[in-house]
Amino acid sequence: MMKTVGDGNDKPRPASEELPIDINYAKLADWLLDRQKIKAEWRNALRHIQDKVGSAVENLPDNPVLNAVKAGINVKEMNYITCKKIRDVMTSEKDTAQKNWLGQYKNQATKDWEAILALYHKDNVHLAEATQIMMQNVQFEIPAIRKLLQQTVKQQQELHRKEGEYKKGAEDYRQRYKQECDKLGIEGKTVKQELLKRSEALPQLYLEMIAQLKDEGVVAAAKLYAAFVAHVSEKGENEVSPASVLPVLSQIHADAVPTTEQMESIAFA
């Protein structure tokens, strides 16, 4: 927005006459140059200032506030705004803002940064630098950020899709795990301890199995099986006995029922 003050005087124009000027960003430097707001050699002046900025940064005093400012600054990317920020810190800190009786700063670093801003203001080099930064941002930085944003959004969508798949898979495995734990009769929180706890029931389970195997119905079935084998093999019943065809079962039938202590020693041997 351009403002004209006075008609040869210092009277401002009405707001209705303050119209915006539409200037293509790529031609803003030329526009300033044509109106003698900046000089044609402004790039040389800017390089000279940047050289002084590099030296001035190295000579900054050790100060907590200045150290915090320096930590977030890349010397190669410093411009008028960052230089002004450093100057403002130095002119507000007690150690670097002291002046002599002539009104000049005593601290040499403060003087250096005041001189740098003065060079920026001379021939409006700071305006030329601002146009250069704006062109850089519009032509390169903003398109790059927009492209990065699009890639990030796409990546985020893909990650959301994968997250849904992983959650579904996790729920499926959680259900399968619960089913397997139910089969084993455990909760599944501390599998090793729960399985060891379950093993304590083995001796009693074995005793129940032995009791069922010693049932008269099982004994009769073993004799019937032996008779069947004798008939099929055309051997006499004296040659085929339950002990010969079912030796383990016959041994269980012959032995006495073990005590719980005996069975525990067998189960946990």
C-alpha cells in the first residue's frame, strides 16, 4: 500500500484516495530501482553487509539472552530482521547497552551491529533484500513446502490405512491367543507361571485315569480283545493273554493304585 502525504504540504490524503498498487513480485526490485528507492549496485552492498555480519556474529559477547538468539540463527541465512533482533537485544541488555557522555555505545559489538543496520538503511538495502527473499520464497520455498505438504498428507493417509490394518490384525491375534489360552485353561497373563500351576493337577489327573483303567469294564474289554486276537491269529487262548497284547494296561491292572505322593514323584520326575 503506497501513501502520499500532502499536496506539497504535510496534509495526508483521504483514505478513499489511498489505493493499493498491484506490482508483480518478480518486478518489485525493478519497480524500486525505477523510482530510485534502491541503487543498481544494491547486491554488492548486500554482500558487503553480509561479510560484516559474519564477523560481527563471531565477536558477539557471551550472554545468556544472546546465546539463545544465536542458537536459532543460521549465519548464512541472516537478514535485516535477524540483525535487528540481535541489535535490539544488545541495546536492551545492561552490559552491552551502556553509553558514554556523548551518547555513543561503549561496547564495540553493539557499535558493530548499529553500523550494520545503518548500512542496511543506507540506500534502502534492506528493502532490496526483502524483495529478494520474497522472490525466493514465492518461486522456490513455498512450492517446495506445498509439495512437501502434499507428500506428508499422502503419507499420513497411508499410515492411517496401515494403522487400521494393524489394529485389525492385532485384534485377530488377540482373539486367537485367548482361544488357545482357554483351551489350556489359563488366563494368559503370566503363561509360564499359569502353566506350572496347571501342572499341579497332573498327579490327581493320573490317579483318576488309573482308576478308570482299573474299572471292571476295561478289564473285561482287555480280555475280549485278547480272545479276538487269539481267534484271528488262530492261536489258542492259552497262548494269547491280555498281558501279551496289552502289556502296559495289564501292568496297571496288576499293580496297586499308587498314592498321591508316589504319583507326584512320577509326574514331576
